[in-house]
Amino acid sequence: MDFEFFSQTDTGRLRTNNEDSVAVDAAGGVVVLADGMGGYNAGEVASQMACDFICGELVRWLNEASQSASDADVKRAMDICVDNANRAIFNAANSNPNYAGMGTTLVLAVCRAGRVLIGHIGDSRAYRWRAGQLQQITKDHSLLQEQIDAGILTPEQAAVSANKNLVTRAVGVEDYVLLETRTHELQSGDIVMMCSDGLSDMLEDREIAEVMARHTTLPELGAALIAAANEAGGRDNIAVTLIRAQGAPEQPAKTWWPFRRLGSPS
């Protein structure tokens, strides 16, 4: 299975600086998107540190591990890379007054034959577009999501809440953070869209799906999604990455064990 990639960020209509960052290594099949937070330029620093560090270290590990690494191995490598990035950002925030309080949300993808491993922290999201249907495949680490899960708010009430930006998990804010990771099966033609809340806060899922249905090339689609978010207000920075799966997934090789296990029947 082959993968096509696209990424773009935009400052939006109200901000003067861009605290969203993306990193894509097409050869390694790794995509990282981060939405920074913090005073001065600290948000930019945190998101760029997360993208550069995680993408670089994870691709290096994947190159060394080759295709023999299991999904469990890759998830463990994702955990380690995110933990190291978290500690680097946390230490920088606590050693430089200009960076005090900085942190970043994160969504991370590792593409493998017939599947994608998605890890995320905070309210940056991943969606899967398949056969004209859009499905959100991450769940926000946010106060609003916790209130929805507890039945305190309905999704409709949450959409107009003033607490949209309160995340319950972020990279670099504490000395430890938990990456939530899931494996998602892919079919030829599927598109995985990752975005910052500058897109998902401006557009309902229905509106995102309408944009995705109107465009076939990834550059056109990415530009159209950003344009739609800006037309809806563009209140925050906008980051979008797109991954399209193409071709049939590879069949896993059969493992032949030539020796009988002890205690097994002849």
C-alpha cells in the first residue's frame, strides 16, 4: 500500500503569529501535527519542538527497526519519542522565563501496510474519510469532552460553550503525559485528515465532509478546508495534514515454525 501526503498551516484571520506546526516524512510514513500554547512566542517554540523531535526520532527508529517491527513495537517507540519530547519542552519551559507555561497539543500518525497508528494528546484531531463518510477517530482530551461523556452537556451545547480551549492533557505542561494510541484499518482510497482546533472549532463535521466530497486532489482539498475555516471566522491558527492510502494492503508473511512445541500433540 502506498501513501500520498499533504500538509499546510495558516495563521487565520485574527492571529498575527502561527503557533501550529506540522512535520511530514513521506518515506518513513510519519506525520506529526501540533498546536502550541503559551505567552510571547512560546507556543510556536513548543509545537515546533514537538514536531521536529518526534518526527526525527521516530523516523530514525523506524529505519533501524525495518518492517520486522510489530505494531506493539511501533506504539512503544511512539510513547518513548513523545515522552522525550515532553520532557524537553517541560525542561525548556522551566529554565527560560520567556517559555514559562508553554505546551502543545499533538496528533501523530505512523502509516503501515493496510493500517495507520494514530496517537494524540489534547484536542487536535484525526478523521477518516471513506466512501463519502467522515468519521472522527480520536476523542478530545478536553473539559468539554469530559462533560459530554458525563452527560453534563450535549454535543450541541458543547459546540457553543465558552470552554472550548480547555484541554485536560498537553505536551510539555507536566513532566509526564500519556499518549493515547489506536490502530485503524485502511482501505484503498481512504483519507486520514489530521487538524488543529482552528479547523474543527470553525467547521462542523458535516461541513468538513461537504468540503471533502467536492475535491479529489490533496492540495486542493487542504486549501479548501483552510479557506472554509477562514470563511467561518478564522479565529485561530489552522493546521491540516492529509494522508491518502492507495493500492491493496500487503498480505502478512506466514511464519513457519519447524519445531513442535513441548507438550503439543504429535
